[in-house]
Amino acid sequence: MPSRRHFLRGTGAITAAASAAAVSRVALAALPDPVIQTKPDTMPPYVPAGVTGAGRPYRPVVTLNGWTLPFRMHNGVKEFHLVAEPVVRELAPGMKAHLWGYNGQSPGPTIEVVEGDRVRIFVTNRLPEHTSIHWHGQRLPNGMDGVGGLTQPTIHPGKTFVYEFVARRPGTFMYHPHADEMVQMAMGMMGSWITHPRGRHALIDEVDRDFCFLLNAYDIEPGSYTPKIMTMLEFNLWSWNSRVFPGIDSLNVRLGDRVRIRIGNLTMTNHPMHLHGHEFLVTGTDGGPTPKSTRLAEVTTDVAVGQMRQLEFVADEPGDWAFHCHKSHHTMNAMGHDVPTMIGVDHRQVVSKIKRLVPEYMVMGERGMADMAEMEMPLPDNTLPMMSGAGPFGSVEMGGMFTVLKVRREQRPGDYGDPGWYRHPQGTVAYEWGAAAAEPPRSGATGGQSMPLRTAAARDVEIRVRKPGRSAVHAGH
Ligand SMILES: [Cu+2]
């Protein structure tokens, strides 16, 4: 039904205008028209119009490569409509995935409310199997907890269920199915939930920019479109809000901004989140704001499976600062794990012999794997290079869970647009040493555990021929 797909773009004042118009055609008591978003862009913050009261206005969040779901007020209740449905998500330019999500996207839209709000969420199931939604971390009546079979019957295809509860405490939350959970989360069904404090809060500082995203992961065979749903740990695409580098938008801030980043982890492993150039405090965990006495300055914090964390810092160093998961294989896209280490192996002799058998054979990894980032290697359709992303100085050699925090003096308040690459002041970039480097002094001792520099290449190296192609280069993760 393309006529019902509304594209939210342009101003920060996006509202459910189109859905409100549809609502007026039917009785007000009817289901709110679902608002659908199909673009993977980071949308401007959602500022609800005409909503007054305690805690309003609040500083809305910006969902990385995502959006906030508009609501309608109905007799003092904030009403949302989530539609669980198959979606097509661009993970990064060059690769689309056939996922399940909500309202046209995976992850689903962020739900953003104020502490004390009564919230009613209509959930329509347009999937081929039953589902439910669990409101991860919320205080709520037991029957609203969304555990299929335990606290409610599941929502069958074509049916709509209603969840209703009061957002009792401020913080960062998530939502996801609690029915056929392993399959439905492997297919991309999840979303963020932000509850702002009702007023000034002793432990919640006001910030200039408030970002949120989920850590998620997929196992998609290069050349195919649909995730493998029975994968337990060996995922091959490590994503933030179902995007991988270079598809993840940068976090663009103004010099001196107080910045909050809210992160939830719905993958099956932990992610040590690492920010360059700044120290941050963990100001919030699963249970809400942390006591100030517990806040340690960090540059990396681990976000374990099922956890939410809030990082805060003052962006007082201009530049393009890497922000990524510190598990190095999580900053890569799909690759083969059965590639042997070839560093230090001189196999020039054997290449010509192998090429007689396998004409397209390529030598890989003789000097490390950096060549891979720039190599023009044929890839199957619908896949991404293992390491890519063109920066101002060359290939960034990254993939997966990586993006850039861009801190700029010129960034205007409220402007989330990409300012381009940082222009480094003269004399502040690492540079090549122009003269010959002296040989470093080395120990001449021969006793004990001394290990003299090896000068001769190893002999009698056993070599197994591996053919290029799916089996060796892009065989899962
Ligand atoms: Cu990771």
C-alpha cells in the first residue's frame, strides 16, 4: 500500500499529520494509522507539536540511521501503532537485506515518551508467523510484559494487540519480540525506547545532543539477502541499527556540546564500545541513571548482551574521532575465517605453478591483510567489501561497528548534518620522516634467552593450495 507510506523528511517538526488526517476519516477510537519509514537515513529529532505538561518540552533523541515514531494524544494517553512486517533494509550502499522489522524498517522506530506518561501501543502483526513485544527494562503490569505463552497469548498473523502502561521511570530501554525470539531477533525485530525525566533530575544532566542506537548482528551469506536464522554466535555482519560501516552515519556535534550516546545490545555477544579523543562517563545503565559517585572516566565500556548503557562527555576536541566496537573482527564486514596467516611466507615460487591450475588465483596476506581493502577483487552481488570506507587520507580499512564522531566549531546548534572531513590545522597531522632512519641498537648478547634477529627465510614450509572464491574468501564468518 504505497499510498500509506509516509516519508518523514525535511524539518524537525515531523508530526503524524498524514496519519492524523487518516484518523479523522474514521472514528477517533479507531486504530491510529501506522506511520511508515523506508529510508535508512538519520532523521531529524521528533518534536511533538501541541503537547504540554511536566517535562515538556524535552530534548528529543536522534536515532542513528533511524527515526522516532510519531504518536497521537487520545484522552491523555499517548498512542503509538507498531506494525511488525517484512522489510528491505540497506545495510550499506551496495547491500540490501530482507529482514523483519516494524513500520518499514529494521530496527523499528524509537519510541520516546516522558516519565509518568500513560502509553498505549497498538501492535499489528503482518508477519507470516505469530509474534509479541517485550518492553525490555520497563516497570509495568505483568500482563503487559509481552512474553508469549507466559503473560499473553501470541499475536497471530493479521491480528492487532494493545499494550498499555505508564512509563514509570526515566531511562534507556529496548523492545523486541518474546515469541520465536531467536529467529525474530536474527531477522532484525527490535527498537529503542527512551523515557525522558519528568522535570529536572538530580542524576540526569541536560545535554545538547542525545543519540541512540542498538547493537545488532546478522549472518547473511555473501550474495544472498536473508539472514540465517539458526546462527547462534557466528554472525558475519556486525551492525548498529542494522547498518554497517561505511553505511553508519557520523555523529555530528558542535565543539563544546555536552553529548549523550545511548546504546542497547541485542546481539548475542558483548561489545566494548571505544571512543577516540575524549573520556566519557557511564551515566546510565539498565536500571536508569547511575549515582554520580560511581562514574569513572572511560574511553571504552563494555555493553553486554541485553544491556543498555548511556555515555556522556563534553565534545571539546575538534576533529574526526573514530567511535567503534573494540573487537577488531566486529569492525569488518563478511569475510572468510579459513584464510591462513601468510605473513612472512614468500610464495612467489609457487604462485606461477598454482596459476597453471587455477588461473584466477591471488596471493593474499603476504604482508598482512591491508591489501584486501583496496584490492579490486570480484565480489558476489549484494555483498560488501570486508574492509572499506574512503577517508581523506585513503581507505579506512574498516567495516561493521565503526563510525566517526565529528566535532566542529562551525556546527550550528540543532544542525545534525554532515560537515564533511575535518580540515586539520597545519602541522597537526602525523607526517613522514624525511631522512633515513638510523638502525635501532640491538642486544648482542648470545646467552640465556636471547633471540637473535632472524635473517633467513624459513625453509620447508608446507603449503596447501586454497582456491579463491566463496569457499576461501567469503565463506561466512
Ligand atoms: Cu563488537
